[in-house]
Amino acid sequence: MIFTKLKITFCFILLASIVKGQSIVDIINSTERTVFEASAYNEVDLPVGRASGFFLSADGLAITMGHVFEKADSAVVTLRNGRTFEVEKIVSLHTQSNMALIKVAQNRQRPFQYLLPAKQTFKQNEELLFFTHPQESEDGMTIAPVEDLSYFPYLSRTGIIDGSYYVHSAGAPAINRSGRLCGIINVSQNGMHKVLYNSYLLNDTNWVSLNLPIDEISHNQHKRDLLNANMSQSILNLVCEQYIEAAKKLSKYIKKHPESDVAYSLRGFARYHYQNMMGCREDMKMSTTINPDGFLQYFFSGLFSLNQQKDAEARINLELSLSRKNNFAPAICQLALLDFETNKDVRSAFNEYSRAIDADSLLAQAYYERARLRMNHSSDEEATLNDINKSIYLDPDLPGIYSLRGTIYFSKQDYLPAINDFDVAIEKDIKDVHAWFNRGIAHYNVGLHSKACYDWNEAGKLGNYEAFKYMSRYCKNVKRNVYGR
């Protein structure tokens, strides 16, 4: 018992540094009252599904995983305090993530404690508190960072996470430093891969209304099929770059749903990434045959063409994608990039990047490209800096993004933040010649002449001959062994 208390205390210490306003104890206590285990049973009361979940409203609306109910005749949720409540119905389903919105019966109309969504999305490397399944993690909690980020159709911006928990933790909430809901866990069926869906998906347009009482699931085959996790598991594998596994699951899905153009498009995408080009072409063709008005096959084909430097072909496919789904942000952004390379129409490109942002405020590339336009064609440094900051928040691995922000700080003569950003830029890409050169100037301007000469030397070795001119002029009295010449 002493050992357990020590571990809990250690947990508090770990998170204390990231919590402001509320104490970590308050956040844990309040959140534990909102989370539950969802359990489903067949007609002879044998368990047929289990997952984690949480309440979204006082009247019993809650989120868990849809696959739990696929073979259910009854279902309950069990709170952390042991109290059990009946699940009345499945209200709606987000098929691409398998998240289900359910209605839980209230006891004497007593309100449930519930989570509030965060105003801001999670960041890469941000430590979050995951309320994982108590049987899969000690104390029913896991502290871990968002290790990486991905962007994929239907899911938008998704986190890649890891931890010692497994399939029953799917549906568990991720809580940020303010005690707000910022994501929902899903786990691959083998337990090896974990993703964090953005809480923004709760307001997504891809939710399908079911309004299906639990005891009627077995009598409605069509809606029951929607609860199957093969599609969502396939997309999860694509997000985690497990392309062969994704293709296998999609093949199973297609066998059951041969009319699904989306499944063929996704399998084609998977096959492309493990070099099955013939299979990829066949799948894209089949997708178009099934649904000529689908948008996804044209978007993927456009990306494949871009990778092969077939810009004209890519433009045709991206235009076809947008003619079928005109607010599809990734296609808007990619087509704007292509058009700007051709016609150099700054205003048109700017408007299109803004349109992509309006369609999906989590698309980092749109902010990034708009920032680059502003940097080269506008004097509004604050607006440029805002776009760059948003880009970094959403995806800090965008190429050259820290070098761009460092240049903005540098132009404002704000040298220390500029040096910090150039440090990060060089750490991410040691061949970033602009970061080396500009950091050299910034170092010189704050009196760090030896470091300036070292930076210019590195920039010169990377091909910036202007750097050698700077060395000739400013480094004559600096010892050569300091900067490696």
C-alpha cells in the first residue's frame, strides 16, 4: 500500500508543472466522475464488447466505441465508483473513427458529471493525462506526450501516441493542463498502435444518425454493419503507416461491402505505399466505377501524380476532387500550390489558402503556405507571425518553419528569439543553410562574434558563399580554431 501511494504522489509531481489554475488532484477527481467502462451483452447475457468512454452532457449523452454494440442485446456503463447505468440507445456514429454517441439512462433524473472540450487542440510533445482502462493501466491513468502528428481525410489532424494500455482503453479521454477534453484514444486490434482523435471530431460532418435502441441492434442488419470496426481500424493503420495491415482489413471490409467506393480508394492508397501499383490502379478505377461522384479517389490520384512530378495530371485530379467536394481543405491547398507555381497570382493563392483554413482550421500546411506568401509579398509582419505561430502549433515539423519565424524575429531586431528559432531549425535540419547564415548575423549583433564566425563557416560549407565574405570582413581577429577553420 505504501508503494502505491508513492507512485500516486510521483504522478502528481509529474503533472504539477503543467497544470495551471486547477490542481492535478482536482482535475483527476473531477474527470474520474465523468469516465466509464461500456459493456455489451448478448441475449443470454454473455459479454460481447467492452471499451472506455466518458460523458459529454448532464443528461447522459456520452462517447464510447461503436464496435462494442455490434452484437449487443443490452449494454451498461460502469463508473469508476462502481455505479452502473443502462445504455438506452446509440444516437449517432462517426464511422471513420468508430466513435459512437450514446444515450445513458439517468437514475431519478440525477445529472451526470461531464467533460468540456478544450478550446485549443493538443500539441506535439504535449504531456496529457489519459484516463485509460483501470485493468490496463495502474490507477486507471496514463501520463504521456503526443509523440507525432498525422493528417488524414475524415480524421483531420490526429496524434500518434503510445503507452502500456490496450484495446479496452479505446474511447478513453485525453485531458489537457486545464482539465479539458482535447482528444479521444483509439487502439489497433492487436494493441500495438494508438492514435488520439481530435476533440474537434465531435462536431464533424461525418457523423451518421442512428437513433438505434440497444435491444433493436440485432434486428437491423444495416445499422449493425455500420458499427463494425474494420473501416475505422483500416484508417487507423493508414494513419500509423501500417499499409499492408490496412489493405488486409480493407479487403475484408470490401468483401462485405463491395459497393463501398471509399474502401477501394483507401485500399488503393495503402497499395500505392507498399508499391503495388497495379493493385492501386485497379482500386482507383473500381472506386470511380462504383461512384463517379466520389472525391477521395481523385484526391489520392492527385497526390500520386504530384509524387511523380506529373503536375498537369495532378491538377486535373485535384480539380475533379474539388468539383465533388468543394470544401475539402487538403485538395484546396494542394491545388493552390500548383496554381501559384504556374501563374504566380499572389492574391488568388492567398484567397485559396484562406479558404482551406476556413474549411479546416487544423490544416497546418494552409497556414504555412499563407505565411510564406505574406513573408514575400506583404509588409504585415504581425499577420505573418500569427500564421507561422499557428503552423508551428499545429505541426512543428513543417520544413523550414522555425527558420521562417527566426527570420521574422531577426527583421524586428529581436535577436534572442531569432537565435532560439534558428537553433531549432538547425537541430531539425542540419543543412538549413539560411538558418546557419542568419544565426551568424544574429550572434554577431548580440556580441557573440566567435559563434557568428562558426555559423558563417558552416553556411559557407553548405554553399552560401556570401558567408565567406562575412568571415573575411568580420572574423579576422577571431581565433580560427574557435570556428573550425
